[in-house]
Amino acid sequence: MSMKISGERVSSPEGGFNPTWQRHVATYALAERWLGPGAVLDVGCGVGHSYHLLAPRETVGVDVDAGALEGQDRRTVVADMRALPFEDDSYPSVLSLHSIEHVPDPERGIAEIARVLEPGGVAVIATPNRLTFGRPDEIIDPYHYVEFDPRELRDLCRARFDKVEVHGLFGSARYMEFFDEERVKLDKLLRLDPLRLRRLVPVTAKQRLYDALLNRYRKGDDDPRAQAITTEDFEFRQTDLDEALDLCAVCHGPR
């Protein structure tokens, strides 16, 4: 069956373009090191494509879209990350990967994550780096309400946590080849609108156009270079954070 590619969420290697898919899976795999041995609340989990990488921990998936939760072989809860239906101090670990950028008031999401986290627990929050994702001064992805640079993410999390470490996700040379090619395509498209009239287009129309462009450029991509990308092409570092692809805040001491 043909799969419609959407910028709203990554759902499979085919539906998300393999390099992008591997980048998302790598975030799950690499974030696992910071989590404790107990249960993990997986906030904004979407289709739950990589929760198995957190085994043997029990995980509970939470997403606002009931359809995205269908078929997941674990407990799932339909809920907005800004109003989690759980008691205070109820989970030793909370994971939020590529979700806070999808709400207009991410500080409410961070407050809820801190509220449901046990006092000695850890929250891991990942999001694209505003400085490298699209344009530093403009949100290109119409499914994003807000994007963060390293300092902005640290400040957001410090409002609710005593200790915050920010790590950056970096790609290998062969991944960055694809990243640079994507940026060239983006530059060409944006030059067609030098006056930024796109700012006047309704969000729903932007989303349809964005998805159409993704389907045009990514669907059926059989480039062997793309298929060769794996999770091993990514790593977290704490240096040169402004150049990172994604940012990951590791948070302790909820308040």
C-alpha cells in the first residue's frame, strides 16, 4: 500500500525518508542511557516506533492522536501533554522526543512533565535545533509552533528543574551529505518567495503544501546512499551545540 508522507510525524523508514527515520530512532536509542530502570512515560509518542529500544523497562505511550496509538503493544493513553492524566510524582522517568515543538505553549508541557516525575527521577526532552533545522529567524515546518536554540531549551527546562544538561545530536559525514542537499532544496524554494508572503498563508494550507513537497521529494526514494544510513550515523555531544541537528535536555530535580 502506498503511504502518504506527512511532516506531522515520522512513522516508518518509507514514510519518513530513511535518513530522517534513522535520526529519530537514534534519539530513542541514545537517550536510553539516561533513563532509570523503572517505568517510562513516553509523552507525545506518536506511533511509538522505537519504544522497544527502552526494554526491559515498561513504557506508557501518551499522544493526543488516538489513531497514532492504535496497535501499540503497550499501555497507551490519549491525552494532551499539557494536561497529563496522572498523579504527581508518578513516574521515575519521562521521555518527550520531538513533541514540545508541536504545542503553542511548551512551558505548560514542561510543567506537566515535572509534575508527574518522581523527585529523584529524570526527564529527557528532545527537540530540533532552531539554528539548523530550517531558518534561525523563521519556522518553516508548519507543524511546529515554536523551535529552540540550546540556550532557549535550557532556560525553558530550568524553569521547572534544578539541574539541566543540554546535549546535541550530530550526524556522520554521509548523513550530513543528505542534510546539506535538503538545505539546498529548501533554499531554492524559499527564493521563490523573497517577500515572505508565505507568512500570510493559513496554517492548514501550509501543511498541505509541506506534505505535498515531502511526497514529491521523498516518496519512493531508492537512493542506496539514503538506505545505507543507520542509527550508528548519529551521536550526542555537549560541544558545539549551536551546530547540532537536534537538542536533548536531561533534567533532574523537578519542582
